[in-house]
Amino acid sequence: EPGRKAGQRKNRIPGMVNISERPAEAADRAVPGHWEGDLIIGKNNATAIGTLVERTTGYVLLLHLPDGYKPEQVAPVLAAKIQTLPQLLRRSLTWDQGAEMRDWKQVNIATDIEIFFCDPHKPWQRGTNENTNGLLRQYFPKGTDLSVHSQADLDWVAAELNDRPRKRHGYAKPDELIGPLLQA
């Protein structure tokens, strides 16, 4: 791409572990606790909301990033959100190779969740998340300032999505499916 120094893209994320290393149980959705993460980006690429979706149940958590989405802003918020989950729901997290995840090792150390990275330009490797981001755009339209939403607003939207019956679960709600596990 024009304007990019040679090698600038290389090693943006030191030591990342590829999705090919992810355990088979994450791929087949049989065992809850495997998450996909991403950012939805706001107006002029200035603001973002982090999204976490549990692969088995479709349960959504949203990350408040009021000050931006540089790695040093994302890592502590992501770690804090994962720390709210019981250990048995902290099996793995799969993210794309966005530079915001440069400090992924800090998240891994703080939460003990295994973190895997997708191959570039293969969004279907996080299909659950892509689908959820589509639903989220109903609440957070493209080209809007996402920093206006408080964590309370984000929690409300997540609760709405988690209360929505899902066809692939025989119209059970993510809340109902994950509820017993959150109490564990």
C-alpha cells in the first residue's frame, strides 16, 4: 500500500498464535467458553466499541473504549471484561490481526484465556462475531460517533441481544443458554 514503509506491517503483534493452533473443541462449538472478539469502528475511524461473542451460545459482551482503541487502551478494558467471567468460560479468544491487540500477552496473563489470531483477510474465521456486528449496527450505525455511548448504554444493548431468540439455537436466547454457566 502506498505510504507504508517496508516491513511496517510485519510483527505488529509479537508472538501471536495462529487460529490453526486453536483446539478442535473451539471450532465445533460443543464446549462453551470460546470467544470471538472484534472492534466496530465509528465516524472517521476515531471511536470504537469492542465486541466479544461466545461461540456456543451467541452471548455478547461489549467493551467501552471512550478514549480510543490503541493497544494500551484496549488491553486493560478487554482483560477487565474477561475477568468478570467464571474461569470455565475463559477457554479461548480469537481476534483478527488488528494492531489494537498488540498487547495481547497482558490480557492472557491477566485472565488466563488462550488467545488466537485469524489469518489476514479471512473474516469468516470469526463468523459468529461478523454476524453479531451486523446486529450491532442496528444500534450503532456506521459513520456515527461511538464515544457518546456509556458502558451502561453498551450493557443495555448487549442485554437486548442476549435476550433475542436465535434460530440456530431452536429459538433459545443466549441468556438462557449461558445463564447456568455464569453462575458456576
